[in-house]
Amino acid sequence: MSFLEVKHVAHFYFSPSTSTKALEDISFSIEEGEFISLLGPSGCGKTTMLSILAGLFPPTSGSITIDHEAPDANSNLIGYMLQQDYLFPWKTIEENIFLGLKLNGRLNEETKQSALHFLKQIGLEGVEKQFPRQLSGGMRQRAALARTMAVNPKLLLLDEPFSALDYQTKLKLEDLVFETLREYKKTAVLVTHDIGEAISMSDRIFLFSAKPGRIHKVFDIPKELRDVTPFNVRSKEAYNDIFQTVWKELESLEENN
Amino acid sequence: MKKIIDPNLLHRKYKQRLASEKKWVFFYQFLIFIAFFSFWEIASRQHWIDPLIFSYPTKVGHLFIEKIADSSLFTHLGVTVFETLLGFILGTVLGTILAAILWWSPFLSKILDPYLVILNAMPKVALGPILIVGLGPGFTSIIAMGAIISIIITTIVVYTSFREVDDNYLKVLRTFGAARGQLFQEAILPASFPTIISTLKVNVGLSWVGVIVGEFLVSKEGLGYMIIYGFQVFNFTLVMLSLLLIAIFATIMYKVVEWLEKKLIKDVEK
């Protein structure tokens, strides 16, 4: 059995006048330590899939197991990163980073030290007592990474975490997240609409089609690209080839709609 | 020819201009003050206006000294300020608690929605007689008036701000497994803190209205009582004195709350 198993998941959204099928018959499995990207046009249910994996709400039908358990936000299994940092502006960086531990009742000297150590490791030393607005966008998103990592989650769910950053910062952060996840051997699912980002960071890409959202195609990233940092992937020849393939596939999807 | 710019000189001139403007503003404010009271005094003494109804400043001043001498003024003033403060605090705190309950149960908030609209539209001072009958003619019913007048509007404003908190903050907390109480404590309440503080300023004004009307009705003590008593015995000097005192103390209280607001909001945003 794989680390993460999704079987025949479907999901509906209801409003008084409409019922929308957001996801249809989604099945996939992910091995421990894998990095998967969910790529697709807007409205293809990527974020819905991620929320279901996070245990924020159950799917209308189908089953999910993460490390043999059903997804549950209370089990500390999952770390979630959003499009923006969403650091709490009235809390210091330190308080923000300890937040998950505090909510789980696991805040002690040891977990504190390891969270602060991680902060230092990603180059954010000396900002512990500062407030989020005193930091740049890139630093804030790094602090958000530290907040997510502090609870030591088994699975990281990344909901377009780089989309609000400028290009240079985005490239740097992609490398940082990539290396961090490698080092701590984390499994991750990234939602993105950026083909380059998906190719450079993942082991596999699930291309979603929209209305209803379903997996249209799975791309395996060649071994030679997997072990290189995202920034360097972009200069490889194989990168351009796979970019073209994914691009064409995405174009054909949009034409069909 | 190129003009030489001296930034220091320009800055000095700029500061001088600001200082001189400030001086003139103060001068005209002071002038209005003096003009108002002199005109009042003269107009009344010359019988341009009826001195029996409008009294005049020196007479009000004499009464003020007289009332201080027999120390009855302090009792009335103290009572009113105490009632207003308590009504204001109760109204704000209870309004916020009510908003928290509504946030806690969206179902309950849907049920109560039309009743909140009715209660908000209702002029609260109209409930005065009922309060007095129910709570007795004294402190309690006057404080209740001071509180009741601000409680519903506080509930509505604070509840709206609770609901406007960015869902993504809640998402962050929920992925950490936060319970509903933790959502409230970590995100909802602190994010709404500036709104709660700004309702304080509105509520302090409302509480004065509630308390003065309450004192009109109870007619036992306080500045509101002084007004109604002066009116009944046709002593308008007493009415004027009460009005001036209310103006002064309401302003002081407003200023204190404003200062508190600045300080608290600065702490939040620091």
C-alpha cells in the first residue's frame, strides 16, 4: 500500500440554484518522499483536491488514506501552505512559528528549539521578535514555511505558495522548499498553474482537466531532472522538451472547453 | 540664472508656516469662545434675550461656586459620571459577548437576525419607563439605560467584523487542528480588536444619552436630574450649569477613550 492513496474520489458543491461537480473519479497513489504537482486550468478542482487531502472537509464520495489513516486536520499529519504567507500580523515571527505546536499542545523547550533552529537554517536568524510587516514578501513566505514545518508534518500540501512573489524571490524559494523537503524526506503535493514550476520541482505531474475536474494525464519527470534543484532544471535540455509536451497538452485542454 | 535651493532654509520656512497656522487656529478658537460667552452675558443683561430663560454666564458661575460650597454638585456629577462609565463598559462588553455567541452558532444568528434588526431600529430610550418599573427607580435602571442603548449596535458592528476576518487565517488554524474556541481566540478576536476599540468611541456618546434620559425619568440625582429639576422650578441658571458640565465631562470622557483607542491600536499594530 502506498503512503497516500486516493480512490474514486468525487466532490460536489451545492448552492440553492446549482450543483457543481468539482471532481470526478479521481484515483492516484503517492509514495513516501515523492513530490507531486497538480497542474491544470482554473476551475479544475486542484484546490478542492488539496483541501480534501488536508481533511478540511470530506469528499462527497470515495476514500483517502494517508499513511493508513483517513485525513484529519487534528492528527498533525499535514502541513498546509497558502498562496500568501497569512502570518498573523499581531503575532511576532516566533509566536507565528510556534502557533501549530501551541494549538496541538506540543509546545515545549525541545520543539521550540527545533523550530528556531529551522528558522535559522532557512536564513531567517534574528527576526524572531519582529512582526510580519517588518519583513519582505520572500522572508514572510519563508517564515510561513517554518510555521508549517514546525509541527513536523508527514505530508506537505502547497497551494500555489509562490504565486504572490516576484520572479526572483519565487525562484529562490522554489530551491529552498525543494531542498528542505529533500533533506527532511517529506512527501509533498503542490498545486500550481505554472508549468515551469511543476516540472522543475516534481517527480510526477498530474494534469487536471476542468468541469468536472479529473486527471487528464500523468507526466513522469525524467530522472536527470528530478535530482537537480529547480533553478538548474530550467537550463537542462530535457526541461524544454517536457515543457513543450505539457504545454501542448494544456492547450488542447483549453481548446476543448 | 539658476536659482540656488537651500533645503534647510525651505524646511525652516515650512515649519514656521505650520507653527503660525497653528497659532491662528488657536486664536480663532479662543475668539469664538470669548465672543460666545460675552455676547451671551451682554445680550442677557441688556434684555435682548430673556434672562429668566437663558440666564447669563456670571450668574451660572455664581451658582457653580455656591453649589461647590454646599458640595451638592459633586454628588450629582459623581453619580452621572459613574453611571455613564458603567453603562458604557457594560454595553460594550455585553455587546461583544453577544457577538461572540452569534459567531459561535451561525444557526442561532440566522434565527435571531430579524430580532436584532427590530431591536436596533427601536429607540431604546422608549424602554425607560419599563426599565424603571422593572428594576426600580435608581442606579440600576439608569445604568441599564446607559448599557442598553449601545449594546445592540455593538453586537451588530462587532459581529460583522468577526465575519469579515479573512477565511485563510482560519484555514491556517484548521490545518493545525484548531478547535472552534481556538479559532476565536487566535484569529477572530485579535483581528477584530481595532473594530471593538473604535466602537468604544461611539458607545461613550450613546451612554451619555441613555444616562441623562434615565436621570430625567428617575429624577433622583445626577446632572439629568438637575436639568429636569431646574426646568420644573423654572431655574434655568441651574439648567445651563448642568448643560455646561455635561459638555465638559462628555468631552473629557470622549478624549480619554480617544487616547485609549490610539494607544491600544498602536499596541495591536506594533
